Amino acid sequence: MPIFFTFSDESGKYKKERTDKFISKNPYYCRSAILLEAQDWIKLRDKFFRLKKDFLFIKPQQEVKWSYIWSLFKHHQKAEKIPQNKPYYSLRNFSLDKLVEFIRRILQLLNECQSCRITLTVTFNDRQKTEPLEMKEITKLHMIHVLDIAEKEMRKIHESLCVFFLNREEPSVERCLKEAFSEIYYEVFPQKYSHIKDSLNFEYFPQSFGSQLADYYAGVFNGCCRLYPQSMDLFRYQIWPKIIKKKNEALGYGITEIPKNPKNRACLKEIIDNIFAVKEKDCRISLDAKLK
């Protein structure tokens, strides 16, 4: 029986009632989901830890989150000293370009992995685009889409089974994830999702290679929605080839807006079109050079 793992994480925040300040800081709430066959997960995990050791010269348990790079960038922009109480303090002496290159090499490993498939979902926090739904309802809609795609992918492989893993979140968000999954379970499991294990598994981020991967995909996608050059470059060359597509179409399938509606679908299409309209030389802008 082929066993697959799906790892999911978020980037950005969502609230039912959203102030202008909140929207300015969090224009998008993104989620990623990475589907990997268990045997490939083992191989990639070893390569991931080896790259940490050989490229960054750090221990496997040391965290390198996508958000840490941008936090460091902001400190450097303001010529600030990195506070010792920040989780990214241990990365203070690294070149920002080297950290981005580390992420690129990790994503390239996934790009070269045959079983790897990616799903990305986004909620527009603009009040004109997304009505004030409860966090649990938004979470449920993201989750249903990912479960639907994973089930369809599993049905292509005889007697396959997929196990879902999520990064541990702050208590309120994690509670929403659990409640949303519980509602889905009682509404449609197991008849609709016969190829998916009927429970969620929450992981401790520093010990989970898969959760760290999901963090990179969600973070890069959020950056793409903001049209950040480094994110667009990674998306075009390392991520896009692994996006799940239906009849060669990713929009509305491997990449979709949540909740689904024509207006927001058009906005998402414009973002994707802009990513591919930018020339390669315009995307690969050194973060370190921008600070000079």
C-alpha cells in the first residue's frame, strides 16, 4: 500500500473583523499543502538536514523559517541590532542572500522529487473581497479544498493512503483547525475521503522536516501575492512545476482563492499573470544589495 504524507502550514493572518491597519499588515492569509510519498519523505529529510549542515553549518534542529529572513531584512534596513530574544537571533551573521539561496536549494530538491505535489490557497483580507466569516469557517473552506485535491490525487494510485500533518499553531488557530476537521469528519468522512486517514496530526515545528517545507511554500506564496521579487523567482522556477493541475490548468485547482468566487478568482489570476510577466533579471534582486 503506497503511503503519502501531506504537510500543511499557513502564512499571514485572518480575522473576521479586519481593521485597515490589520489589512495593511496582513493583506493575505495563505495556506500550503505538500503531498509526498513516504519513501521520498525519508530521502528528502536526510538531504534537508545535510544541506543545513553543509551549506549553513548549523544543526538540524536550528530553525530557518521563511519569515525569519524578512524579519532580519527589516532590522538591517533600519540598521538595528538584532534583539537576543528573537527566535532568528542565531541567524544574525548570515548573509540574507545565503539564507534565500538555502530555501531555493531546498525547494529545488522538492522540484526534482517525482511524488511531490503542491496545493496553495489564499484568502484576500480586503473587506470588499471577503465577507466577515468566522476563522473556523475560513479554515474549514481551506481544509475542504486541500482534502478534495488530495483525495483525487490518491485515487489515481491503487490502494494509496494519505496522512495529514499540520504545524502546531497558537491555541485559537489550532482549535479552529481541529473543530473544522471534526465537522468535516462527521459530515462526509469516510465516504468522501476514503484514501485519507481520518484524523489530523499536529507536529512540533523544529523537529518536523515536512512542516518546515510547508512553511517555505506558504511564505513564498504570500510573498508572491505581494509581488516580492525573491518570492516570484522561487515560485516561477522551483514551485510552479509541482503545482497540482487539472488539464494543465492550476487556477481553481492547485491554486485557488478561499472562499471561491469569480471576482477573487480574477484577482488571483492577475497575480499569477504578473508573476510570469516579470522578467527573470527583474526577479533576482539581491537582498544584501538592496541594503547598500
